[in-house]
Amino acid sequence: MLRHAIFPASCAAMLAACSSPGGDGDPQLARTSWRITLIDGQRPQADGASIAFVGGKIGVRVGCNRLDGPWHVDDDRLIAGPLSLTEMSCPTPAWDQEKAIGALLVATPRMVVDHGRMTLQSSGHSAELQREAAVAGK
């Protein structure tokens, strides 16, 4: 009888481990890099504005600073965080866009990925991205 109780419990534990947040389980995003083309309808102020999904971590560069943290997808929502942010001084337009992307990511934005393009949208902000390449990582 004990054997019958242990087997379902061990199966449940294995399934939970396979579906735990970490990011690399989502085939649309795992080990990819995306160039940000629009932030709230405007082109990024800084060259190289991008988001990368590597090894269960999201890395975001918009202006002078970088956001990093864990991520996963739940249905059509991107769940990112908690996020850490470097704190270098930036010119105002780039700084405003950094704040907009940070606010977008912590708001669990709705995500649509289609033919190498991604749209992230929350009630307050939006971003459009173009897939760049697969990236190496854990």
C-alpha cells in the first residue's frame, strides 16, 4: 500500500521540477536575444536596446543601465522578477525609456510572439521587439 502512495507523490514532484520557472522551458524565448524597436510607440533613444533570455535569466539594456532577473511565461504573460537594476546616470530620454521598460516588465505584460516579432503590452506601457539570434547559455 505504501508503494502506491509514494509513486503518485514522486510523479508529482518530477512534474513540478520540469515545469518550474526558469525560462529555458519556453521554446519561443529560451536562449534568444531581441532588439527593442519601439517603446511606447517611440524608437529607443540608445543604440543596442535589447532583451535576452539566457539560462533562466532575463537581461535588459535600454539606455545606460541594465535590468536582470529570473523569468518565465504563464499562459500569454511574461513574468519577470524580481529584477535588479544598475544605477548609472543617463540622459533624460533614455532614462524615461528605461523606467517605461522596467514598469512594463514588472506589470506581467501580455506577450505575443509571431514570426520573429514580439509585442509586450501592459495597461501602462508597450514594447515591440525583433528577434536577433539564438544565444549560448545554460
